[in-house]
Amino acid sequence: MVGISSLKKLVTDSMAIDMGTASTIIAVKGREIVLDEPSVIAVNELSGEIVAYGQEAFDMRGREGRDVTVLAPLNGGVVADFERTKKMLAHFVKKAKTGGSQVSLQAVMSMISDVTHVEQRALLNAAEEAHIGKIYMMEEGLAAAFGAGVTPRDKRASAVVNIGAGTTNIAIIAKGTVVHSRSERIGSDEINLSLATHLRRHRGLQVGEETTESIKTDFATTYLPENIEKSTIVRGRDVQTGSPSAVEITVGEIYPVVEGIVRRVAQIVSDTLTELRPEVAADIYDRGIILTGGGSLLDDIDQYLRSFVNLPVTISDEPRYATVRGLLNMFDEPELLEKVSRNEFHFLQNAEVPFEA
């Protein structure tokens, strides 16, 4: 006879899935974060077959084999390529279960606030294909707020700005519900594109995504630096000759490129704050803004936003994990989960359907 403890090992009741444009992060109740990988796949163009997922595919980026392309099936926080998103999610879920369960009874997934029914259905179907019994969908802003320490029972309002790779999501939360939200499809990926465009147009250098990401995270600043002459060498391909080449750039040169994007994000936040009811505005004036998401790791972005909106701005602990932790917390609040989930239907397939490993 199989012991109860071995049976328990086969079932992970609850999984939280934050599937973003840049990364997919999965946490399992009792095991914390079990997967954090780039939301990309490598596809063989001749056969159409997916040859690598996540980190393995990401490491090929810019150096792919002749017939291989690295793609991001999610764009702006929504499903751009349904079939491949489905396969990618199924792969990640299966990987997250390794050593734990073979059946996921329930999962809660995040989605951006202005997701359409079609986009929501695509995410739900992708989760269904990943052999999850019961799926809840929850607004990303609400999940990020709970993960950043906002309590569902706090009647005063809190403002959470979640800056992702493809979207910026602003959520005003009070008493465990979203009282106001706005989602714009602009995120930190825009900085990478602007840096690549600047280097191509003004310095005659073509660079890959790995290089622009490195400039953004290790060199650029969103606040006017004291030493604008600080420089670094950027390598790539000469636009005119096609030969390998390098240029020296200064932090002062790229500051306006980065600031242009950050200003747009700050303006969206500022505009959203003018739409609030007086009591809510009063709460936010006292409490300020909490930043979550990978984009809040940009150097000095909290300082920039603070001076733009004239309010206190803090960055949550481990901002990239705020959303997934908020989703995971929902399993301790089943009534609240039922109330806040935005499903057209609560379960897509019977929880008893076995998962074949």
C-alpha cells in the first residue's frame, strides 16, 4: 500500500505563474520560486520545430545556428504566437514540477489589466494544455501589490507601479481590490530598442540584444550622472563595411536615450494619479508609490520618478518576484482568490485528469 507521504509528493496543490514578456517565473506552494527563465524559444525554421526553451534558447540569442531563430512568443504581456506560447508554458510547468508533483490541481496566473477576452482565453487555453486542473487569472497589479507587502485588508489605498519588459502596469489597491488601473504597452525593452537605434544611426554600429541589455543594466542611468564623461567600449558590426567594430560611448551620450523612455513611463504614472478620487489621492500622497517588476531595477529610476511626481517612491524587495509572490499568497486567501480572479469560467478541465509525465 502506498503511504500518504508518497502520495503527497505526487501532488503539488498550488502553482503561481507569472508569464511575462521577458521572463516566466513559477513558484510552488511550499517550495517558493522553482523556475525563473527567459520567455523565449529557439525554432528550427526549416522544420518549424522548437529546439530549445527558456535559458537554453536565450543563450543562443544573437549566435544562433544557420537555420535557428530565437523568438519571444509573448509581446507586450500578451500572447503573440498562441501555439508556441502553449508549448513554452507546458515545458516550463513540467520543468517546475520536477522532483515534486506530476499533477497540478490549481494554478493562479497573472495578466495585465487591459487584456482582451481573446488574449485571456489564449492564456487560459495555454495553461489548460499544460495539464493544470483549475486555473485562476488575476490582475498583475493586484498580485504585485500583495507581493510587495500591501495587505488585502488595508482599507487605505496603495499605488503600485509594475514596470516590466513589455508593459507598465499601474494599480491603485484598497481593501484587496483594484480601485483604479492603467496598463500601457511600454516597458524596459523600449530602452534596448532606443539604444540599438541610437548606436546604428549616430555611431554606425549595429549591436545585438545582449549588448543593449548590458548597456542598460550595467552602464546607463536614468538620472543625470555626476560624471557624464564616464565611458565604455561597445562592440558590434560596422553598418557600412559589415566588419567587426567597436566604439567608445559615454554615459552622458546615452543618458538622453534612456531618459526619453523613462520620462514616458513617468508621464503615464503622473497622468494616472490625476484620475483618482480625492480620498484615494490623499492616501497616495501620504504613502507614495511602490515600484515592482524588472524595470524598477534600472539605475536611479526611483529617484527619477520621485522628482517627477513629487511623491515618495520605494522599490519593493526583489521587485522581479513581487508578482509571483503575490500570486502564491492567494492560496492562503481562498475566498479572496475567488473574488479577485477574472475568469470567464473557473475550471477548464477536471482536476482529476492525470498528467502523463
